Amino acid sequence: MDINDPAPKDPKCWEKACAVDTDGDGIMDVNDPAPKDPKCWEVACAKDTDGDGIVDINDPAPRDPKCWEKACAVDTDGDGIMDVNDPAPKDPKCWEDACAKDTDGDGIVDINDPAPMDPKCWEDACATDTDGDGIVDMNDPAPRDPKCWEHSCAQDSDGDGIMDINDPAPKDPNCWEKACAVDTDGDGIMDVNDPAPKDPKCWEQSCATDTDGDGIVDVNDPAPKDPKCWKNSCAQDADGDGIMDVNDPAPHDPTCWELECSPAGLNKVRKPVPSQVYNDSGHDLGETEDVLPGNKTLTGDWRDEWPSKEEETQDESISRICKETPDTAWCKDWLKKGSLAAAS
């Protein structure tokens, strides 16, 4: 009779020794294929994958042995292990501590995360990381700079992808390595890419005409035809020939800017000398018997013998002499060429 049966619903138990019914379904634990599940007491329903005593059909977390109630049965990644017990609650491929290292904290563990350092990317579709810094390009403010992945360092003046703080050439889009980072003029454009490497005011082809080849382009060169002058301090050109006075052996002769054609470079063979002024053979002034064809005087250097006053320069002496004897072949020759135009 039931009043004497310690297990009135279990036909296999009628003694106190076997009468332990954990789930209270009337079937004693020793005979209950699901001793913790009050809704199952037959073998047909007694599959318990996680071994928590609640059979799968009644277990809201059939793969999680630590959860068998709805209150804990939230499984974000759908791996069968509830979030409260899952060391990787967003990663369906990991539910154990051994694989659960998640550097970026995005819920996808490193071994399964194509972007293990980027908390905003955990799929292959977004996982292109050009600079290899762990932050994928779409989330990296500096996608080509492996030393910068935050907005605080992401200023890139030249737009080459390397941030200014890591770029040896922050104003040159064609250089981002130390090997090319020589900038002679300090304009920010490296010499290898600078059409005017010595001119800090020019770094584009449009302004890079340098007639005298001194490294300072014409638009910025106060002496564009004088390779020895590129500063205002030396840029005085009395005869306007483009060669500054400090470098011009004939500073008053616009047709001469080399030693060979200047008074300082004259000798009797290369340039004519007035026969009225100097007689090489000792004849009286005015005689021209010893003047060679083409008004070339005999050989010898007469510069030290030039009849000038002590207070006169050679240019002033020539100017004075030709004013006094303008009809001489020598003076006509030089005046015709304009070599003494400024002095006369």
C-alpha cells in the first residue's frame, strides 16, 4: 500500500534504502535515468549531453554543465556554453580557459580573431592590416604607420601614411624613411625629391629654373646669372650683365664678365692698346709703325705700365683716356662694343 511504500510511484523501490528522489518526480535516483530532472524519468528522454542531470530536452543550456535554468541561459555566441560560464562569450569556437585569451577584448579570442588587437574587428572581411600594427585599416587612423594606431598621434602633414611623429620627412609625401631624409635647404622636401635642393623657398618644378646652377632658383636668386652669389648682400650689378660686381672682373662692362675680356686680363697679344698712349718701340707718341694688323700691339704685358694716376682705377684711366682720344682705333673698338659705356 502507498501509505507503507517509501517510493509509491517507483515500482522498483519499496524500501527506505533506495528511496532517494532528488528531482521529486517519484522515480528514485537509483532508477531514474535523469535523477535531477523532474520532467524526465524514462530512458527515451534521458540524453544529458552536459551531464548536469537535466536532460537535453528540458535543459535550456544542454551543453553547459553549470547551467540548467533559464535565468542563466544566455548564450551570445551559440556555442552551448552560457555567457556566465563561457570564458569567450562572443566566440563560438572557444568555450574553455585554454583558448580564451582575448587581447583586444572584443569577445573573439586571439586564436580565432583575424584582428586580435583591434576591438572593432573580428571578421575576415574587415581584417586588412597594411602596417601590421594589429589595428585593421578601416579602424586605424594611420593605416600605413606601424607605430601609430590612435588619433592622438595621427597627424600626417604630407599624406604619405606615416604620421609626422614617426616620419623623418613629414612634409615630403615621397619619403618616409631615414635613407632618403636629407633636406639641405630645410624646406621639408628631401633632396632626392626637391627640384631646388638648396633653395628653401622652392620645392616644385614650376619654380625650379636655376640659370646659374647655384642651387637657388631664379625667382628667389638676387643674382640669377651669377653662380657665386645668391644673397642680397652680394647682389650689386653695376653693368647689369647678371654677374655681381664682387665676382665681375669688368663690373662696368655689360658685355664682359670673364677675366679674359676684362682690363685686368688684357695683354698686348689678346687686346689692342691705343698707339697714341703707348709706343712699344720707343717712337714718339702718335706713331703706329709697330702696331700689328688689326690694332694688336706687340707682345708683352703692359698692365703694370699703364699711364694712370695713383688715385685712378684702371677703368677710370681707360675712361679718361678714351674721352681725350675718342677717335683712336682702340677706343672706337671698345666703345663700339659698349665695354666702356658705363664708364664714359
